[in-house]
Amino acid sequence: MNSRYLAPDPVTGDTATISDVARLAGVSISTVSRVVNGTAPVSGAVMARVEAAMQTLHYVPRAAARNLATRRAHTLGLMLAVSSGDFFGPLLAGVEGVAVEHGYDLLISTAGRNGPQTELPRSLGRHNTDGVLVSAGSLHETALRALHATETPLVLLHASAPDGLNIPCVTIENKAAARAAVEHLIEAHGRRRVVLLRGPDLLADSYWRELGYRQAHTRHGLDVDPALCVPGDFNHEVAERSVARLLAEGVPFDGIFTGDDDAAVGALRALHAAGVRVPEDVAVVGFDDQRLAAALTPPLTTVRAPTEEVGAEAARQLIALIERRPVQPVTLLPTTLVHRRSCGCLGV
Amino acid sequence: MNSRYLAPDPVTGDTATISDVARLAGVSISTVSRVVNGTAPVSGAVMARVEAAMQTLHYVPRAAARNLATRRAHTLGLMLAVSSGDFFGPLLAGVEGVAVEHGYDLLISTAGRNGPQTELPRSLGRHNTDGVLVSAGSLHETALRALHATETPLVLLHASAPDGLNIPCVTIENKAAARAAVEHLIEAHGRRRVVLLRGPDLLADSYWRELGYRQAHTRHGLDVDPALCVPGDFNHEVAERSVARLLAEGVPFDGIFTGDDDAAVGALRALHAAGVRVPEDVAVVGFDDQRLAAALTPPLTTVRAPTEEVGAEAARQLIALIERRPVQPVTLLPTTLVHRRSCGCLGV
DNA sequence: CTGTTAGCGCCTTCAT
DNA sequence: ATGAAGGCGCTAACAG
């Protein structure tokens, strides 16, 4: 190539470069560059010729060359924790939609099952990426601090920034949602002794949801009985054990806020095994509205989070950061409570 | 930079290049390149000096420059259909693990909810990517043909190549798995009239699973009653309607192969609503072993697919293709039947 | 509006 | 075993 007028040879896989186009169109490479990027005005006639040339040559700019010349990667990094379960898809869809809309590609990396990485994978490193979206549990705090120190544009997903780090984050209104869920049990269904299945210690989600649980009590002049706050870990096995123990010990309760839907599975199972009726004896609310929520017996009342929008908003923030526009330090997306049978609302 | 001996300025975000390292170590850039890539032997002493220099400068090679020089992207493209539900995570984990292991990055793109794309997104195009993994339902056949014509290395996920296209594909043993599931109903539980909830027409999965269903019958000298083959669409609503209709029409049956777990949700719901006991009156098997399978009432007997391994194997094939090593035209990964209550096996 | 000319950072022969 | 020099394809001043 580069020395012939021919179309790219489909056999060698050789493809046209900007100079091929320029030559065919009878202009300079700068002009081609201009019509490709709309960087500067180009006369109609010339533009037409160039576009024709690009067509016949099947010209596609080579990203590596552009990236090298502009010293930008035109790429967003997304650092994920594998466990992301169900909302993986929507999250990705949200992020990707916004990314392409703004002309960015998406480079992905997942943390192994050995927990948060202590190092940013090279693929998402400084030069491969203009910025990185870091989802909760994917990157160890020290790695995050190191990254932040290099001034890499960063946005946190479903997590808040470690002390002292000024990193924008986008997540859902955990506290308000948890409060609303528990208040629903208290107000609409007259429950007074609601169990809290606590989430994993390190997760920000756990912290805020617990706070919401407490706030619901405070607002209604209720005390929180420490005996009702047991481990749930956002995990059905842990949850099942906790609820079974409560039952075995004869601790009285008439409601459960399970922290997340997975834990709800365990809670329902323990309740069912003990012959406790849901929602008559114990009303249950979950959190997340995963696909399985509606399929449980009884169908689970739970909090629906706008996962796709979380991804989209995070991407928007990151791009703003990259392009040096003002950024929201923390954005909390609103949730809605989905009423199903397990709380006592629908049907019986 | 490029003219000082200093470490990269953390404030400007300026970072070291290969020449900075060379200068600090007192060698040429070629030598640095050699130690970075292990391209040619380098004396121990020199190597040590270079490595020290890289350390103190926090040197990281710039991907764009390498890609430009080598004319390779060192990147795999992954084209996904958004709906991928539950097995999104494992699949990604599989692909990514193999990719990084071989020194490739992962660029992702998802098909919008408007069905298969008719064009490969630019981000996964020829120069941004050394090859592309195309998952079922993400790319329209014409796009696939066009892509294939450009000689882009391609591997299909959960789909087989369109007629005449010689594209390797990796998926699971749909036919054998479906056959085993249905045979289990026939052999272990004595069912003779098993309903088939057919999957979506265009999906390869649907086709093979239906074939397996038929094969199970043939092998046992049973006829397939066309009245028992109804739409399921891998969708709980469609499935619920179909099963409800069968019940209403009084068509007799004693088992259901639901095609996938989502459809199983609908089937169980319809059965429950009609007061039909599972598994006593009707035994049910699903397919996929999604997370909700174990949480259903009763817990669902279903086929477990090695999703992560599918991703990993696909990545291996693609890399082989890229590096011009021999490739498996089609690889079928084995599944296992997970016995739970809905078929009549465990508990009651 | 259009062309010329430097690089961007790295790999890769080709000498030595 | 090491260095020198020429690209890879494109963008971005800088002239006209």
C-alpha cells in the first residue's frame, strides 16, 4: 500500500491509510484529516471527492495512530468485580451507551475472585485509557490511592471515596431506600420488630442500608433491638442460618429487611422450613429487585435500583472529568419500592 | 519530558517514555525495548540498570505507540447482546482471564435492545482489534458476512456459523443436554407425555435443544405429540401462557422440558395456579441453572452449562486464529444435569 | 480554505 | 550484545 492507487487487498488484509485516500482524492493528508474529524472547514467539492475516496478504499482511521498523535486513548476503562451478578448487563449497557455517544471506547477488566485487586491491571493503565470507572469491590483501597495520585480521572461506582480522596462517585440512595422499605413494614403493615440482615462489613451499601434501617426506627420512636441485627452478608446461606438461629432461640420478630435479594432467598427458606407464614407472621422486604425476586414464594417486595442509569451517569461524570468540565462530587440515584406479596401488600 | 532526567511530574501527569528510561540507564532505546519485550539477549548488568531506571521513572510502555509500530492492536473485541442475563459475568470472566493471560486487552461492545446490529461498531473494527468474539444475537448475519469477508479473525459464541461461512464457534452440547434432561424424565420418573416449551426461532440453542428433545423420544420408542410442542420463547410470560392453555384445553401431560430457566418460572407459575402438583403430577426440568433455579418452588432440576469455560475456550480459539495456529472448527462443551426437586428426585 | 512539516512513542532491521 | 535510523498512520501547528 501507500504506493498504489488500488483498493485494499482483501487477501493480504492490507488496508488503506490516510495517504492512500489523499492521493486518490488528489489532496493532502491534512485535508483528509479535516474532513474525517471536522477539525476545520473544507470546501464542498473537495469534501465530496475525499468522501468518495474513503468509500472506495474502505478507509478506516487507525485508532493507534490517532491515539499516539493526540496523546489520548479515546477509551474509558471499566474495572469490575466479577460477582456483580444480575445487574452486570444493565450496568454495562448504561456505561457503554454513554461512552460511544461521546466517542469513547470501552476497555474492560474484572477483578479475580480473590477479592479486590491491589494493582490496576496494565490494560486500564494510564496510557491505555483516559479515565477509569471503578466499581465497588474491584480495587483495593491502596491501589485506588495510588491511581488517584497519578491524577488519572476516576469515578467510583456503588462506593464512596476513601477518606481524603476527592473522587466523584455515583450510586443509589441506599439510605433513603432502606428507610422507605422498613418504614413500609412499620407503617403499612404495623410491624414493630423488624430484623436487619446486615450486609458485608466493607461495602458502602451495607453501611447506608443499615443507617436507613435505624432511621426508620428513630422516626417512629422505635428502639432498635440489637438482638434483631444479625449477619446476612448479602448471601442466602448466611441469611438462612441467621434467621434459623433467631427462630430457634425464640427471639420474637414480625418482619425482616434482608439487605439484598440474595439474602431474602435464605430468609424465606428458613421461614418456610420453620412453618412460619410470610407475610402473615413475618413480612419480608429485600433490596435490588433481581430477576429472581418476582419468582420467589411468595414474590418478594423489594427495592428497585436504576442500575443502567447508574452506569450511564457514572460514564457521564467520568467523561466530564476527562474533558475538564465541572463534576458532581456525589450523585445519588433514586430508587422505588416494588410492592409484591412478601410484605403483605398484594394478593395473599 | 524527553529532555530531563527527572521522574515524571505527578502534577502535569507527564510520564516517562522509552527514551527517558534509556537516558537514565545510559543505554539506547533499542536496548530498553529489548529488556521490555525480551526480544533479544541483553547482558545482566545492563538489564539490571534498565530495570532500575524503569522502576524509578514508573515507566509504562504506551500501548498506542506499540500498536502503531507493530501494526497490531493486542486487543480482543467482544460483541455482546445486552439481554445476556445471568451468565454475563461468568462469560466475561472466562474471556478476560484467557485474554490477559495471553497479553491481550478486551474491548467491549453491546448490541442495543433493537436486536442484532447490522454493522460492527467502529470500536471493534479492523484496526482497534486483532479479532472479535461475536456472541449469539449480537450481530446480524449480513454484518457477520461482511466482517468475515475482511478476514477479521472471528469466533462465534453460542451460535453456529451461517451457511458457507467458515467461522469457528464454541458453545455447549445443547442437543445432548436436552436429550439427557428429557431422558431423565422418561427413564427415572416414568414420564411419557413431556411438553416442550420451544425457544425463539432464530436461536441456535432452540434448534438443538428441540432436536435433543426429539432424540430422547426416538431412543425410547416414543412418538412426539405435536400438541405438546408449544411456544416458550425462553420467556416466563410466554411459557406461562402456553402451559395455562394446555391445562385449559385439557391436553394431558406429565412432564415439561422448559427450554430454559426463565420459561420454567412461567411454567411453574401456571402449574401452581391450576393446582397441579410438581413433581407429583408434572415433573419439570429447565436449562441453564441460573441463580433463580435453586430458589424456585420447588427448586428446579436443570442443566448446568459451563459458561465461564465457554468464554475461556472461545478466547483461546480466537487467539489461536490471530496467531495463525490451528483452530477447532466447532467445540461443544459438556453440561451436567443438576437434580433438584422439580423432577421428582430430591426430597418431596 | 489547503498544503508542508514535525513529531507522538515504540519496534525493527541493519550495522557494529 | 548494543546502537543508529527509519518508519508505523495520524494530528497539529504553521505557512501560504
